[in-house]
Amino acid sequence: MMEVSTIRDAGREDADLLTRLIAESFRDVARRYSLTPDNCSKHPSNCQTSWVVADLARGVRYFIVSRHDEPVGCVGLEQKDADVAFLERLAVLPEHRRLGLGRSLVRHAIVQAQGNGSSRVSAAIIADHTELKEWYQRLGFFEMGTTTFPHLPFAVTFLELTISESANHRVEDITVNAPNPHP
Ligand SMILES: CC(C)(COP(=O)(O)OP(=O)(O)OC[C@H]1O[C@@H](n2cnc3c(N)ncnc32)[C@H](O)[C@@H]1OP(=O)(O)O)[C@@H](O)C(=O)NCCC(=O)NCCS
């Protein structure tokens, strides 16, 4: 069967779906780093609908990727300031990984950020998550530094991509749906 993937803008009506995609996709990360609701209550594996609703209310745009009409992943994009957009809660369900969907979501978000006039896109990851860091680096991100936060039981590495240096970030390998008319 031909692979058909689509990415669309998410709206308020997608809040429960986004919450499920995020919580289920981050479960293996929580297991790997022994993150629980007690030691890391804000980890995306504990995602609640209220978090997504609050994100949308403060202007975070979410995109949902589907395979054969089944939603299987998402990413959030937050405009931090005129120049910088932040990728948040990038998530692909485990059984749909390694098909290029994560890469397509990131590229889609980069194109959207570019459309908003951003020149840089940032992301933050668990510092020890080396494969993920290398994956972002293959997409054109550079490591900016690592820091600790009192409320997090792991160090955080910040990554950044300069959009002008990634002019080939076009969503060629995916069909992009028109934005939801009622976001
Ligand atoms: C990160 C994530 C979104 C990637 O989604 P995906 O759809 O599998 O991504 P792609 O198919 O585009 O790319 C997969 C890449 O990761 C690599 N990869 C995937 N699983 C891997 C694993 N278990 N070990 C090592 N590398 C792995 C593959 O080699 C591939 O890289 P390549 O295409 O350059 O060879 C997905 O793994 C995920 O949801 N993880 C849990 C949540 C998370 O950590 N999100 C990021 C928060 S910043």
C-alpha cells in the first residue's frame, strides 16, 4: 500500500487527541530516565488536556501528522519573540517511528516558523539523550549549551537551527493539508 501521510494544524477540538499522542509517545522516555509524576510532574508523559488547552490559549500552534488518516504524532511551535520559534512536545507514537514522520513534523514546523518571520528555531532535550541530539543535528540543529533546573531531575541541552542556513527545509516528502478552518 502506498504510504500516505498528512500534516494539519490542530485546533482546540484536538486537545484530547494531542494529549494522548504526547503522553503515549513520551512514556518510553519516562521509563528510560526513571521519570515519574513524583519526580518530574511536568514531563510530557504526564500530559493533561489542560496543559494543551493552556498552550493553545497562549498561542502555541500544534501540528498533527496522520498516516492513512490515523493521527500518530504531533509537534508544538511557540513564537518566543520576533526572531525565535520553539519546538515543543515533538511526539510520534512508538509503533509509527522510523518512517520519517518526526523529521517531517520538524521540517513542517520550520517552514511555518519561517513563514512567521523567524530566523531561528530552538528545541530542548534531555542532555543524556545522545541519539536524539544527533538526530536533531542531522536536521541542521546546533548544540547551544546545557543547563540544569531545580525542578527537573535531568540536565537540559538546548539546540538551535538558523533557518537561512537550511533553505532546503521544504516539506517535499509529505502531503500537507490546508490548515483547519476552525482552529
Ligand atoms: C523523536 C521522535 C519524534 C522521532 O520520531 P520518528 O518518526 O521516529 O523520526 P524519524 O523517522 O524522522 O527519524 C528517526 C531517526 O531516529 C533514529 N532512531 C529512531 N529510533 C532510534 C533508536 N531507538 N535508537 C537510535 N536511533 C533511533 C533513526 O535512525 C532515524 O534517524 P535517520 O532517519 O537519520 O536514520 C520519536 O522518537 C519520539 O516521539 N520520541 C519520544 C518523544 C521525544 O523524545 N520527543 C523529542 C522531545 S524534544
